[in-house]
Amino acid sequence: MAIFIDRDTRILIQGITGNVGAFQTRIMKEYGSNIVAGVTPGKGGQNVDGIPVYNLVTEAVREHAIDAAISFVPAPFAKNAAYEILSAGIPFLVLTTEGIPENDNIDIVRFAELTGNRVLGPDTPGLISPGRSKMGVHPQLMFKEGSVGVVSKSGSLSYEVGRVLTNAGIGQSSVVGIGGGPVWGTTHKEVLREFENDPETKAVVLLGEVGGKLEHHAAEFIKSHMTKPVVAMIVGRSAPEGAQMGHAGAIVEGEEGTATSKLKALKEAGAHMATTSHEIVKILQQMGV
Amino acid sequence: MKLLEFQAKKILSENGIPVPASRFIESVADLDSTDFPTVLKAQIPVGGRGKAGVVRVAMDKNEAKKIAADIFATKVKGYEINTLLAEEAMNIRDEFYICGLNDKESNRPMFITSREGGVDIELLAKEAPEKIMRKKIDPLVGLMEFDIRDMATGLGIPCDKAFVSIVRGIWNVMRRQDATLVEINPLAITDTGLVALDGKIILDDNAGFRCNDRMTEIRSGQEGRIVKEKSAPEILAEKYNISYVLLDGDIGIIADGAGTGMLTLDLVKDLGGIPANFCEMGGKAAAEAAEQAMEIVLANPNVNSLLISLIGGLTRMDQVAEGIDAYLQKNSCQIPIAVRMCGTKAEEGVRILASHGIAAKADLSETAKMAVNYGGK
């Protein structure tokens, strides 16, 4: 098992005929992701790499059983597209789109809550369950199947850590990018809960950064609910206050946004702290993972 | 985009929120036709203007001229002051705090209110959190009448037409005009009723596609009014729209992801080096962005060595290398460059860099060490 997606997860691609959508669809399919349908309004009846394209999500849902969707729809249309997926009752939406207006993100996340579905993202690289399935843009060569779960705000940081783990022979159950914020459909804490409940995952690597309070909530969850070991790394320790460090959510504002306070909370919760990807490997090896 | 006070007040006023009568003062001579007493307020996009002495009351023309001259000569947080707002001074009976924003904890629009107006709200939140009230609104239901009544009760004021209109006005600016923050501090009870004595609005840059005309109008209203001393790399970064933060060290840093960029910064510091900047190229066309990032980071004369931290996921390493190559062919670069490169098309990228005598490495920690050692020379 892995979390959220596995070999048999039936996937719909929204925005499948666009440049990025078509390109990433091919890579995901080659990797083994079970892609059953695509949707682009006005392109119904076409196919991309043998995958049938529909005009409407409801049409795709009528023809196929679908467990999850990934959206490559550009920001101006992203809210409408997300609502379409959620209205159709698809329980898991990976929202890769960057630059969606904040109000739209707030609405999407609220609508997901009301319909009982989950959104991963926005602005997420997606997730990969190595060797089985991927929904997103993770460079697959940097990952291999195993028993360490990884959750990260940043895509690039999860590639970095995945690569070093893989080189050291440590495989991963799932590697989940939650996005750069400042609005998150799924948080560190919720991903930790999935890893805690996943029998295959033996340990979890939590990658966080300055800004917001997600890591504090993760720390509370670790303290009260996690039995599996957590190794945590927070980047941006040297970020000056008030500066935006690449991600929209990565701004130190107030005490709780600082790396220091996040490190302290996670440490007190019992997480093992690392400052480099090599240290993460060392800690996991000492645990015998 | 952060609006200047006069711009925020124009939007508040258009949305049914009373603001004081005012006029622009762009030179001391403009005060000749102003009514007194008046409040002179510097139009700069920073908080704490009162404390900085650039919001002051003038009782008559002579005093106003002296104060205006003083304010024009002042700089606050690097901003020059060249426009004042002269507002009618109002008799304040009571003042409150009210603000609308999206709460990132609950993913809900939220009103924050307090009976303490004109305060530093962050300080109040720390020192007397019980004085702050929060009202979350379901974004898909919208602002309801009972929400407004709840807020009025909390503030201890009647939920009359004027108050309802102010709260609805804030809500409309948030939801219909894509403001991520609408703050009125203070909202005053004056002899003529409720008035927004100050106004702060931040518009969502991501919403530009649906309100392009208004954004353009606001930007042109800020031209010549927001004047801040900027360094050469900051000016370039703004021009190229690349994420850049100037720091005070000598090791220039370029990364192709926000997370690895921050990690690289931390590694350099842990190794005893001092970063000259944070720079993330983002998801733009790789070659062009890489060349622009080189230009930005190396425009800082303090940079003694350059550390380029790349992990090719979506970004292709051969394209990034082409950008670095293009920069090095056009410019003479005397400082040592350490490159970490791996991932998509890294082999081609490494080959291109080798032609400049750059031996790219695959390990980030090792590369950071190299850059710190270069910097120590």
C-alpha cells in the first residue's frame, strides 16, 4: 500500500490536451499511472496517447470509474474546473495550478469540504507512490519504492531529499507535495495521519519551511497521535523577516512563522531534527529503516 | 499589490464607506487653499506612519506649511515622501478596529474587530488577545445579516444602517474586487457618524486577469508616488519578475526551486558563509530565466562567489546551462562559480558548463562547501 494513490487508482486528467497536460500525461502513463480518461471542453472525442478525451467531467464519469483527478487547467479557469471535478463526486483532486486568486482557492477548499472530497494543492507538484503510480511532475528517477513517507511544501525540496534517500538505498512509500501556500487543501498534519495509518510506511520525513503555522499543527499531531518516527527539516532558517522566499506562503510574519519556533515545536513533539538531506539519511539509517 | 491610503479610501468610498473630505498636497504651496484644522498624511505604503511622524495635525496654514516641509524632507523605511493627503480633522468620540481578510488557519474569510481603534493590532493580539474578536464567514454562503449583528454586539454599538453598510462594503471589496486585506484602523464615531479615518487595502496580484483595467489604473496612480531607493539587482529582479531578496553577505545564490533555494541558503550559513541574496528562478523558460538570474545576482558588487543550486524536475538542465552559457559569453565574469546540477537532462547541462571550466557536481552539500571556500579567499 501507499497513501492516496496506488497501482490501481483510476485517474482522470483535466486539461489533458494543453501543452503541460499532454506532456505530463505521457510521462505519468509511461511510469505506470492508470490513466483512464481526460477532459478538455471542446476537445471531446479526441484522444491523447490512446486516452479518451471528454468535453465534460460528468461524461467521463459516466463511461469510467474514476478515483482521482489531476488538474493542469490555467489559473483563470481553475476554480470552475475544480468545482466540476468536486461536483462529479471524484474524491481526490490534485490541483497543480499556480497563481490561482486567493478567493478562488478559499472557495475551492470550502467546496471540497462540503462535498466530502480532498484537494491536494493548489500549486503542488502532486505526489508519487514510487514504482506504482504518480499524479504530478515528480522526476521519477529520483524515487524508488520503499517504506519512508515524505511530505513537503516544496516540490524541489522533496526531489532533493528523495534523490539522496534513493541514492542511499532508502525507498519511499509515497512522496506528497502539499504546495507553497498560503492556502492549502491538504496540510502536513493530514498527510501525517495517512502515513500513520498506512501499514507499509515505517517512518515519515516532514519537510517544512518558514511562514504560516502548518508545521505547528503537524507538531501537535505528532505529539498526540504519531507512533511512527518522524524526521523533520525546516528550510529558511536564515530568511529575513518580511521577505518572500519564492513561495507565496514563505514569509516570516510574527513569531510563529519563524523556523526557530517551528523547529522548537517539532522537537518538543518528539520529531528527529535534520538540517541537511544527508542528516535525514543518517537518522533513518540509525533507526534501521 | 498594496494600495496607497488615498487609493484605498477611494475604493472604500465607492463601496458605501464614509471617508473624510481630503485633497492632495504635492507641494507646500498647495496648502494655500486648504481648510484648517487639517490632518497631513504622507502617502507611502508602510504602516506606523503616525509613530514615524509623517501623520500630523495642523491647526493653521503656517503650522501646516512647516509640518508639510518637514514631512517632505523625511524618509520612512527607504521611501521618499512626495504626496500628502490633507484631510478634514474630525471630532472623534470613539474609535474601533475592523478588518477583513482570508484566515489561512481555517481557510475562511474573516472579520477581525476590536473596541480598541488606532492600535497596533499585532501588538494588541500579543498583549491583550481577549480584546480582539474574530468572525469567520462561510465563503459559499456569504456575509449574512446575523454576522453583522454579531460584530456590532461585540463592538458594543448599534447595528444600524451605517454599520451594516460599512461591513457590507468591506465584504464587497474583499470578494468582488479581490482584496486579500481590507483594514480600517480606526473606524471612528465622529460628529457626523461612522467614518473610516484610515484605510488599507491589498489587492490580489493573482486576480489581475479579471480586473486588469483597475490594476493598471492603480499602478499608474502609484507612479512617482512610491519612490524607494533600490539596489541594482532589486531593480533588475523587478524588471524580470524573478524572486530575489538582497542579503548582506558575499556568496551569490541562484536556485531553481523555492525549497531548495532556502535549503541552500541555510547550508551556506551553517558552513560559515554569508549569502549575498536569495534568488529563485521559478517556472519560467529555463534558458532565459537562468541568464536573467545571473545578471540580477551578479549586479550586486559584494558578490565574491556564486553558488547555483539546480535540481531538474520540470526545469531542463540543458536549457538552464544554455542560459548560464549565454550570460558568460556576453559578460566577463571574474568570480568563481560552483554549480550543483542533477535531474532532467543534467548530462547535457554538465557538458555545456564544462566548456567554461565549471565542474558541476551532483551533491548539494559538497557544492555549497566549494562556494563557501571560494568566498573565503
